[in-house]
Amino acid sequence: MILAQTEITTLVFWTAVLASGVRLSVSVGTAAIGEMITERAGVLNLGLEGTMIIGAFAGFAAAFESGSVWVGLAGGALAGGAVGLLFGLLVVMIRVDQVVAGLSITLFGLAITAFLNTEIYGDSPIPPRVPTPSILRIPLLEDLPLIGEAFFQQNRVAYVAGAVIVGMAWFLRRSYSTIVLDAAGEAPEAADAAGHRVTIVRLVATTAGSALAGLGGAVLVVGQLGFFNSNITAGRGWVALALVIFGRWRPTWIVVGAVFFGTLDALQFRFQTLDSAIPFEFFIALPFVVTLVALAIGSRGVHGPSALGVPFRRSTESS
Amino acid sequence: MGYATTTVRAIAAPALSILAALVIGGIFIAWAGENPLSVYRLVVAESLFERTGWRDTLSRSTPLILIGLGLAVGFKASVWNIGAEGQFVAGAAAAIAVLGTVDLPSVIAIALGIVLGALGGAAWAAIAAMLITRYEVNDVIATLLLAFAAVPLLNWVARGPLKDPESFLPQTRQVGSGELPDIPWLDTHIGIIFALLAVAAMAWVMRATRFGYLVRAHGANRNAVYANESRRSSITVGILLIGGSFAGIAGYVVLAGEQLRVSGGTATGFGFTAIIVAILGRNNPIGVLASAVGLSALLVGAEAAQRQTGLSVTLMQAVQALIVICVVTGNALAERRGRTSARKSPA
């Protein structure tokens, strides 16, 4: 299908773009909220991409074997949480360098899921599929211009992931746990002196954050695509990491960023078929370039949690 | 605690860690229905004791050594350039853009190719350097997203502006007189000699120059460096440009030694494997050389094992990452034990 240039000016076009943009944003948004929780406790998890793809594969396998989308989502979150617990043990307890451990987890996740997928499901050009969930239409609201299709005509998994994101954002806004979480990331010594177990807080935050990343991966595969391929996350984990910075470690802005990025991605897909002089490869590169530009505009003078990436060692500890 | 125990620990900890990673890999091999011992035996036999095997190991390790050297400088200074894949691609594209159109004597063409590769890689890294130093973008994100952007652009270059008009495929012209000759009696191209020279040069730079000192100091305490020694941005920019140049030279070497043309298939992941190479080599030039050869042998052997048993090579890529995880964990544990026992016995 070749897209005519005049179509870009119509409401129909933008309604469709926004709808697929929101659809594309839920998986990366879920992972980004997870990473935000981890980082606010002071742990930088560069294993996000690997955790996400492990969640994606586990989610696919669980959904394929059980025949249930929901078992798939649970499988993705569990696998992500397990990877996060392992990562947490390495960087929080043993104090392995966070950047090194994170990068290794990512490289491990990308390779091991490719291996498991070949072994279990073969590497035929037509991968086995799981049925994607049906669309849930919210009456009346779905007819709203521009945003109706985007927010009130999505599949069930997208609503659940959206609810998890909003729920997390709300929980973090109101709860005492947030204060403890931020204390562990901003002033671990003070948190420790106040009687909080910084190590435990960081371990929990890393595990929970990674469970959300695994869920994000499962949402992508089980909730949208319906199949698994090696490298199916295609850099979404890294985009989620960028979104945390872009959103300045605040849930609302991360969600805004995720929708923005998702819309850009949707636009990119459509522009690839645009009948124009611009080569389609430029549009493939576009989301990454725009993310960089957004970070360049918004990064100056912005600092994450003060103790981000710094291992915590109790002064009374023997080693 | 005596000196001997420390030395034993320094060797034993990584050795045990690598063993642990291989055992975990072995569990996966057994699960896939193969005998782990015979697969590992096959890997070693094919990569080190077959003529084609060690030849492939050498040519495979060449780009990994070159890229790993540049990354190691950055990692040592805590400047995390993980987008070498993009710089590699940019170097290859810059080299073919010129060498594909001119006909020069071989020696000049090769020298020009190295310079062009370095310039291309450095130019791509310079974008990251500007984002990081001027706009305070996170280094990991800036370098990596630029690598993701570089790969589709490479496809366009091979399909559009640099396409070989006589070919039906989306690929550039051949590198022509810039092709690297083979080492006599070894039938592998001379790239490995460049890589060894680069190891020696970097070992000297890191050990004996002011730049090497600044890199180490920047990794230990960057604020002290900014306060006393160097402008905030210049050291980071320098490190990124060096990393980009080495990755770009690797791009030219792979182009001129193996692929001969640039196409979408030029980006094969050397830039990402080199991250493992640098970390395992403990950011030290000699260590980079050793880990590049070791990891290449593992992969070359794994490819032979895939041909003979059908066991996917992706497993050994996972084992590579496992080796890093186990080694850094082993080192961290050994250091803890070292500290504890040193405290217990004041000698």
C-alpha cells in the first residue's frame, strides 16, 4: 500500500496513528516504569533489554503451552522477576559493577532466548503463533474523535498493562514505600541510619522493576504480535531506559514519553510506505534519532537519584 | 596472608568462574540432547587444532581486538561507549565510499582505507561525544541509540548512493586495490598484524603517556581530574574519538579482508561482542588480546559444532555472556574474601 501525501492531513490518518501508537507504547511503558522503580532505589539496570526479551519468550512459551494469554503475562512477569532477583543478588549483595552486570544480562538474554526458541519451537520462517486477545470496545467513549480509538478500542492485554502502569504511578504517588524507595536511592546512609534495610529495599525494587520489564516483554509478544522471534524486542528495553531519563524519574512524564515514542514508531511504519523522495531507512532510524534529540533538549542539568549506580556498604559491615 | 595466596587467588578465581559458566552451558547442551563433553571437545578441536579453525579464529578475533582496545580505554575511564557497532559500520562505509571509486596502488589504498575507517568511526562517535559533553546525555544511551540508527542508514547507503550499478543486490562496489593481502603460508589476511601492532601501541600509551594516566585517573575519580588536570569535556571527547577510530578501522579491516563489499550484512555484531572482550580483558590491552582470541575460538568451534550436531551457535553466545557474569562475580567474591582475611590476620 502506498500512502498518498495528502492523506497525512486527514483526521482519519492521525486517529489510526495515535491508536497504534498507544498500542505500541504499553510494552515499552511498562518496562520503563519498572526501570524507574529500580533506579529510584539507586540501582541502574542496563539488563533491561535482556530481561524484557526473557519475559517475552517466557510469556510466549507460557501462553503457547497453556493456551491462555493471562498465563502468558504471568509467566513473563515471573521470568522477569527471577532475572531481576539474580541481578539484584549480583549488584546489591555481591556488589558487582552494575554497568558490567547489566550489559552481560542483556547480551545473555538476547542469546539464550534465541537458543531456546530454536530448540523448542524450531527456526522455521513461519513461527508458531498464539491468538492475540480480542478488542474490548468501551461504548460511547470509543467514538470520541482522535483519542477514541486510541484509548477505548484496544485489546484486553493493553488495558491490563495500562492499568498496571497507572496503578504503579498512583501507588508511588501516595505511599510510604515511595519515601523509603527514594531514600535508598537518594541518601542510603541516612535511610540506613533511620532503620531501613537499604539492601533489602534495593533487592525488592530490582526484582519488582524487572518483573515489570518481563511483563512488558510478554505484553509485546502475547498481547500484540502473537509470535516470538530472536531479537523481537529490537531495542525497546533501551528506549525504555531512555524514557526514564526523558521522564525525569516521574511516572506521569514517563507515560507521556512512552505514548510519544509509540506514536513516533507508528508514524515510522506508515511513513515507510509514503510515496516520497525520502528513503524509507531514514524513517526506521527516526525514533532513535528523535529520542536522542529529546534527551539532548531535556538532559541538561537533570540528575537522577543521587546514589544511582553507587553500591551501598554499611559502615559497620565486616567486608 | 602471604603474597602467594593472593596470586593463586588471582588465577584461581577467574579459572573457576569460567569453568562454572561452561558447566551451566553444559547443562543447556545436555538439555538439548547432546553430550556436553563431546561438544566442548569438538569446539576445542575445531577451533584450535584444525588449520581452517585457527585461521578463522585469528581472522574473527582481529576486529574484536581492535574494537575491544578502543572500548577498554573508555571503560577504564568509566566512559561507557557501547555503540561500537555503529562506529564500525561508519568506518566501513567511509572506506568503501572512496576506495570503491578510485584505483590506487595497493599500499596507498590500504593506508588510505585505515585512515578513512578511523575518520568514519570517529565522526560517528563525535556525534555521541557532542551529545554527552555538551547536552549531558547519558553515555550508554547516546552511543547505543546512535548504533541503532546507523544500521538502517547502512542499508540505505548500500542500496542507494554507494550501490554497485552492475549488481542486482543492494551492495556496494568491491574494495578493489584496498583488499588486504594474505600473510604468506598462513592464508589469513594481514589484519591480525595490524591488531597486534595496535595492542602494543595501546599498551605503551596506557602505561607511559599522560593520556594513559588521565584515563586511569578519570575512572578512579573524574572530579579530581576535572579540577586539576583537564577540561571537563576534552578527556571524554578524546576517549570517544579513540574508541570510534578503532571501531572504524575494524570496519575497514573486515571489509578489506573478508567481505570485500559493504551491504546490510556488514553489521554482524562485532561491536557488541567487543564489549564482552573489553570487560573480560579487564580493560587491559594484553587482556583484550587474550579474551578476543579465546572468545573467537569458542564461537568458531561452536559454528563447527552447529554444522556437525545441529546445536545452535546462539548457545555459545549466551555462554560468552555467562563467562563475564561468572568472572566478575568470582572476582568480587575473591576480593571480599581477600579483605576479610587480611583484616583477620594482620601480617
